[in-house]
Amino acid sequence: MKPSRLNPASSRSPQSDTAADRDVLTRLRTDIVTSVLEPGTRLKFADMTKRYDVGIGTLREALSQLSSEGFVTVEVGKGFKVAPVSAEELVEITDHFINFEKRAVREAIEHGDDDWEANIVAVHHRLSLIEGLPWERRMERHSEWVERHRDFHEAIVAACQGRWLFRLRSIMFDQLDRYRFVTKRAPEGLGGRKYEEHGEIMAATLARDADLASSLIEHHIRDTSERAIKLL
């Protein structure tokens, strides 16, 4: 729970401080990934403490964490700002994510059980309810799509046994999401094709065909990245 402004800092419990730290970190990361805070935006403490209703110490810790993840840069004497984007960086991020994701899906297929399979089906169904809509209506629910899209890709690799592997692919996924927003307003959209690709990835994963699932995932990610590069 986020502490009230009316409560002095001394009255906050360690648990509430920890919750506030997590909350502002999540909100900041989401605002950067979804371009609410656009690339290159300078993050001024006076503005940010009001925006997120937290103290300078909590905000500084969150920004430092995001700096280590590559979402924020810091310049001596100038402070923090949202990291820039570039075609060159997207190429590198795409390569790293694909490597992590292909390894993760192979581990998941090897270790996944019935509950893992059932969750994939359920999460894909929720995603398809939005992806099956006409483009204009889908864009009206884009924030829901972002969440359900993440849930789907995480469900595919949820049975992965490598904790660091899963963590690293999650960081790369967030980085790719920043660039995915570049394509979301493309006139032709990506909805129809991606709708089909998600179904194919699910089918290959449930069939325990690691080679096919890996190949489909690589094509799925590279296609989106290549479109984003053209629009950068």
C-alpha cells in the first residue's frame, strides 16, 4: 500500500516502504515502456515526486534500478532521463531476447505439466478476445492487450526452470515492448497476422515440438522488430 501524504515518514512501517518502492518502480517502468514518459524525457525529482507521490529517496532507488535495466540513463550534473531508442539498439535487444526466449521455451516444454498447458490455453483465449477484434476496437483496448500479450508469452515459458534465464528474458521483453509501441499505430496494423502467429506458437508448444515452437517464436519477434526499425 502506498503511504499517504498525511503520514510522516517516521510512521511508515518497513513493509509499507517496501511496497511503495515496488509500486513506484512498477509504475515508472510501465510509463517508460508505454511511452507515457517518452525517450529522452528528463526526469526531474521535483516533478516526479509529485507525480508518483513518493519521497526523493524512494524515487532515486527506483531510477537507479531502472538505470541498471537500461530504461534510464544518468549524466553527472544533469540527473536522470529516459533512455533513447535506436534501430541499432533494437537489433541487439531482439537478438538477446530471441536467444533467451528460445532457451526458455525448450526448458518449459521439457518440464511443463498439465497445469502449465491449461494456463497457456486460458491465457491465449483471453488474448484472442482482443486480437480478434477489428483494428479500431482493438486499439481502444490497447492497454488490456499489452497486459494479456505479456501474460501469454510468460505463460509459454512459465515452466522454465532457470530463474536467471526467466529474469533476463523478462528484462529483454520489457525493452522490446518499448519498441513495440512504435508499430501500434501503423495504419495497416499487425493484429491479424499476430493473432494467427500466437495460435501457432501455442499449438506447437502444447504439441511439445520444441524446434517448431522456437522457430515460430523467432519469426514472430523478428517480424515485429523489423517493422519497428522501418518506422524509427
